[in-house]
Amino acid sequence: MLVKQGELATVSAVAGSLGYMAPEYAQTVRVTEKIDVYSFGVVLLELTTGKAANYGDEDTCLAKWAWRHMQEEKPIVDVLDEEIKEPCCVDEMGDVFKLGVFCTSISPSERPNMKEILQILLGRNPRWVCGRKNMRHAEHASTPLLNSSKSDGSLASCNG
């Protein structure tokens, strides 16, 4: 929505697509940062799995499917998008998948805020905890997930 400086802006409704909207939005109809975090998590899950936000049957979506996958302790590598999965990047893709799951926690209070997400992506918060079913990320050293970008803004390949 574009508004000229000095004009008042009002929003009468929030538009959202199924699969991207946090579960609590349907109950409270209040927009919060945690709802944005949930949607961001869904985007991370889409990027790492190659599946759409509404993936699943009529009772589930990509976020629920990913949570179930983690709770059943299945290998993360099995859900990563085959079209972009390269052996050198599997760990990083898995970390982004786990971050997507963390961002789509059922309880808004268990989700990180955007500042924490940035710190995780930059590798400055290596010991993040995902609240449910012992989903922890403390095994390996702090490696920035955003470290593969070149100074010109393009992404470097996994091979350097």
C-alpha cells in the first residue's frame, strides 16, 4: 500500500494465503511479528524442500508436515529439494530447514523474533533451541548460513 507522506493510512483487512498464515491468526485476527515469523518460516521450508506452502492433505500443510517429519526424527536430507541439493550444501540446507521448522512453532512464544533469525543466519547465535522434541542446534561451530553471498549481491556456488 502506497501512502503519501502526511496522509493517514488504514487497513481494513489482512490478506493471507492458506499455508502461510499462523494458526493463531484464525483465532485472534491480530497481526503480530510472530505471525510474520511463521510466514517467513514457511518460505524457508518451501525453499529447502521445493514443496508448496499448502503441501499435504486437507488436514495438514507444509509447516505441519515438516514438524511431523522432525518429531518422527526422520533424516532431514530425505526432505531436501533434489533439484538444488548438492553434497557440499546439505548441512546448510538442513539448518535452514530446521530454522523454518523453528519459525513455524505452534506456539508464538516458541518462535524466534526477526532479530534472532538474522543472528542465526549470520552464525552469531549457534546454540539456538527449537522448543519442541529436543530440536537443538548446538552440535557444530558457528557457520554463517548467509556466508556464501558475494560482495556484488549474487550468491556464490557451493564449490566457491
